[in-house]
Amino acid sequence: MKKLTVLLSALFLSASAAQAVIMPDFSGDIGLLGNITLPVSLDAQTYLAGQLNFGDHFLIRGEFAVEATKLQNLISEPTAINATFNIRELSLTGTFSTPHMVHYLTAFLGEYEPTGSDIFLRRQFGINNMLPALTESWFGVNGASAYPTYGIGGAYAGKIGDNLAIGTYVFKNSDIVSSSKSIATNFRLGSNLTNFCADLSAGMNFIYSTDTSFFSIDEISLHFGLTMLAGNTNVFCVFVEAGVGDFGLSTSGGVNIEADSIYLFIEPRLSLWGWQIQPSVFCLPFASVDKMVFLYYPQSVAEDNSMSNAIIGANLTIYNDTLYFLDTNFSVGSHLTFGLPGSNILTFAENMASGNIYPQLIVSPFISTGFMGGTAKAAVSVDLLNLANIKSGSLRIMIGFKTSL
């Protein structure tokens, strides 16, 4: 792993030196979110993402995130470690064209165009963010993918005309959901048509034990994913995200589906007189929820071995982003979320029958507006079913700011 990291760094330095005579174009984003939970606990998330374009043939992307916890203890525990730094993405891409295609070759470290996000479609076709407002994240441009992975490797993408793109990936993978080590391959197909866009991916993980030879494969797992938006976004459309991250085929002949790696999000979207009405049902792994603002789970549930590391539920989002006051645009709305952390699609019925559930009913009103060239946002999240247990994090206040550089 260290050798691969050094090699990737050397590639970055060599490419940068080779392009030194070209003045690069820089673009980027920065975001900061403060989160107050009662009893008083102050946490913060911040990210910095940037892109350097060297002409039309070479670009560097970097995305870095910092998460700080228990900031209220800085004075009483000044030597305590209360922040973590994460390289979300560090990538080097070269591009060239042939008569009917544009080609992209990339070396990367981090969470590069993960399955269960819309970043591949946004980069290839320039579409706007199409992920649900409920899954909003302040961990970077990529946001919170439905099935997060982290690795080092290479990728190829090809854009065919204006409506079709393909991609292949090979990388050493640290699977965040199943905590396994593997060499992963992935193939994806993206399409952007009138009133329809979709990202379909499939691949294999060759899983090996950390205490055995690299060539000793313990298990082969398959993964599949679909992210799709169909319909007229100005009237009515449907967002669908579905997949499984770990469909295992062991060397002994057994078959196993890691239920906590199954994810699903179905959301019809209706636009009516400026109001966006978006009911949804979902099932997401905890590793994905960790990076979201409005979804969360109690630590006691995560530590309970009898419960799944996933959350299943339903949500209603209503908001209006076309309001104006004193020539300033406002967005006002709310989420109403019923969730069952500790249950997934396969364990939901059993947990309900046995009463092994931790129900949530969360109201999350929010407001955002333009501020100092960026966007400021404030939200309050209240778990109505667990207000008596204030230590469960049932009341949270969030204030954030994002801007482009």
C-alpha cells in the first residue's frame, strides 16, 4: 500500500512538472457544517475540493475532509485527539479524443466515483446534482454514496457522443461496509437522454485475508448498482437507487449475501407551484448514513450485535427554493422521517415481529439563502419518539456554509 501511494504521488509530481509551462485553471468548493447535539456536544465537518485543469488534456482533482468531535472539551482536554483528516479523493486524469469518443485515463486514491452516487454522471454529462435532499452530505463534492468504498488504482472512462459513457475500474479496495480487503473491478454504463439519466454498474471483488498471501483468494463477491432519474424534473419524475455491495461466492462453494450491503432508495418527485413534494422509502447501510446530515442512528444500536448495521424507513420532503425576500433567494422546507435503525430489507420483518426495534420519527425543518457569495444553511432535527432520552441525540442544531472558490 505504501509503495502504491508513493508511486501515485510520483505520478502527480511528474505530470505537474511536465505541464509547468501551462497556466492551470483552478476551480473548487469549500464547506463547513457545525452540529450541536444535546446534551451539549459540538461537532464540525469541513471539506475542501479543488480541480486544476492543464489545457484540455490533463487535470488533477483533490478533495479533503476533516471531522472534529467534542469540540466543547478543547479547554479541559487540550491534548485529546478530536479531529480526523480524510483524503476523499486524489486523482490524476489524462484525456484525449478520437473521432467519435473522448477518453479519460485516471490514477486515483480515495473514494473515486463510487457506486451509489451521481458523480460519474455529473462529470461525464454536466448534469445537476440529482441525489435526494434527505441524503445531503457536507463531506465533499461526492457527497454520501449509497455504498462507499475506498481504494487506490486506475480507471478508464469513455464518452460516446453526448448521451452515452462507459467506465472500467481496477483498484485495491478497502470495503467500508463489510470491512474486507480486496482487489476490485467495476464496469459502468451511463446514459443521459431527454427526461432520463441512469448509471448502471457491476463488478467483482477478489477478497483475501490480511494474514495470508495476496494470491490466496478467500472469496469472490459480486456487486451491482443502479442510480436513475426518469421523468420531467419540472413536473414529475422518479428517482431510484438500488444495489447490493456484497454477493459472496466462497472458495468452498457457498453463496452469501451481506444483507447490510443491500441499499434502496425510491423517491417520486412532484413539482407544484414552486413546491417540491418528495415522498420516499429507503434502506441504507450505516457506513453511508455516517456522512449524511439528516439521517443518523444511535451509537447504542450500532454496538448491539443483535441488530443490523443498516436503517430502513420512509420520508416526506417538502421544500420551495424559489422564494425571494429583499432580492435574496431563499429555500425553505422540511423532512419528516420515520426510521428503524438496526434493520435492513431482510431483517425488517423479523425485528418487527420480535419487537427488537428502535423507531425514530424525525422532523427536520431547514432554511438556506445566499450569503457572501455562497450558500448558508440552518436546520433543526428533532426525534419526536425519543425526546425523553436526550442523550440519544434526539435534538440537533446544524448551521453550515458552502461556497465556490
